Amino acid sequence: MDFYQKLPNDVLIAFYNEINKNIEKGILTKQMYYELGLIFSVMSRRGISLRKPIDFDDVIDQDTMENFIA
């Protein structure tokens, strides 16, 4: 997560948009969802909210995500 914390907001949002486009196109991996989770975590700490994919909570186990972020 250190990597994302060092990035400015506009770059984080660009990463989010690119990953989200791939998910919408069906070009996705579970790892992409975890990357989105890391981005959401950093952005929420900065007071910025982004829309999660509709199936985000179905794909990502929240306990695993918390361990992934820690």
C-alpha cells in the first residue's frame, strides 16, 4: 500500500479508472479487485470517495482485504 500512499490524487484516480475499465471489459483478475481495495483505502484516508464495482463485495473477502492492507 506504500506505493499508493506516495501517489498524488490524480494519479490514484487514473489507476482506479484504468482498473475499472478492465473490469467492465471483462479483463479482470481477483488481484485487480484487491488493487482497487488498496486504492479505496488510501483515497478514503484522504477524504475522497470512489464508486466500487457493484460486485466488489461479492468478489473480495473483507477479512482477506483487511489482512492485505495491514
